[in-house]
Amino acid sequence: NHVGNWDVTLENKKTVASGPLLGTAGQPRRIEGMLNIEPSDAGKPLEIRTNYLAQGDLQLISSSLQKMP
């Protein structure tokens, strides 16, 4: 079931990735992906956000970013 959405924004304006958050019946699941940031956007504030639809339970256990060469 759909419990929310996630997105990644630059400067809280430009959405660079987004998707649904689906219920997992209490079992931890991973969301993984790659983001390509244009050179002109380098150094701008990046925000990972969740939007909870108040249906069921939403828990964010951890998040991480890795710069790829």
C-alpha cells in the first residue's frame, strides 16, 4: 500500500528524483538510486524529503549519500 512519497531537491526548488513509499508490513526495505547533478548545480543545497500520507506507519531508519567518481 502507498504510505507516502520521497523526493530529492536542489535548493528546495528543483526536483532531481522522486518516487512512492510503499508499505512493508514492518519489514525494513531499501530505496536505492543514482542522482546526476549538473555541473552548474554543484555545491547547491541538496535535500532528501519524505511526505507521509497518514496511512499506516512510516519510519525512516537511515539515509546516506556517496559521491561516485
